[in-house]
Amino acid sequence: MLTNELPTINILKQPTNPAWVELAISNLDAILLDHSQCERKAAASAINFMFRYPSNAKMVKELTKIAKEELEHFEQVNQWLEKRNIPLRPVTPPPYGAKLKAQIRPNEPNRFLDSLLISALIEARSHERLGLLAAHCPEPELAKFYQGLMASEARHYGIYWVLADTYFDREIVMQRLDELSIAESEILATLYYEPRIHS
């Protein structure tokens, strides 16, 4: 049985279940295909923030950089798919993203705060899971690729957290982050039956 060998990330309430690692490394082609989709969605999410909140200059500057980097990662993952002769196609997403977005309160400024914090949580979980893939992947070159992406994911979740802390009172941010972190861990408590980055 594989174990989670990485330290727990401070904004996540629970580490990934080792069963996810076993599912992922047994289905690396499916994980890569889903990873491609995740990078595309992450870029789109950063851009959507800029459309919704264009007057927040600090946010626009930071998320422009994130969107560019996510698209670079999208291209890099697609190169891995090409090497493995896996055609690009949509994959059925796990319930993770939809259930997290259901936690977003509809009225502003709560919507803005919740959206930033959920993006931070998604990036933090991505950081953790790419680290697990790097540690356990039986293919050295692919493991090295995932190791190289970890720093970016850590920086991304830090940027979303800092933006929340910039636009909102620290006490409000921490209280809401705690609530959303609990929800995020509860969503992942049941392992999704298909291999996905966020299953």
C-alpha cells in the first residue's frame, strides 16, 4: 500500500488518500489527459476573474501571469500526450470542481472572496497531487516533469491567497478559508471511480 510521503499543505485539512496515488499511477494516460484539461480550465479561470473584476489592478497583473503560465503547462502536458499517442479529447470531470463552486456565495463581495479562496484550494491540492505523482511515478522522465510543475502550483495558490488577503480583512479570510477547506476535504473523502487529478 502506498503512503502519502509529502508534508501536509497548511491550507488543506486532509492529505490525499493513498488509494488515489495507486489509482493515478495505474492509469497515467488518463491522468495526463485530465491534467491537460485541468491546465486549460485553470487558465480560463484566471481570465474569467479579469473579465468579472477588471478594476482590481493588482489582481489583473497577478492573474495575467498565472493565465500565461497555465497555458504553458497546458502545452507541455499536450506534448506528453503527443509522445504517448493519446489524442486530445474531453474527459468527464469528477464532481470536485462543481461541488466546490457550489460553495460560492452569490452576492458580492462574498462571491469574489469565495472564488479567490476556492482557486487557492484547487491550486494547493494540485500542488500536493503533482508532488505525489512525482514521488511515485514509475517513469523517471514523467516523474521529473511533475516535480518541475510543483513550484508553480505552490506559487499559484499563494497568489490567490495573497489576493484574498489584499482585498479582505485577514480575520474574514481565515474564517472563510477554514470553512471552505473543510468542504474541500469532505468532497474528496469518497474516491472518484475514474482516475483524475482531483478525483
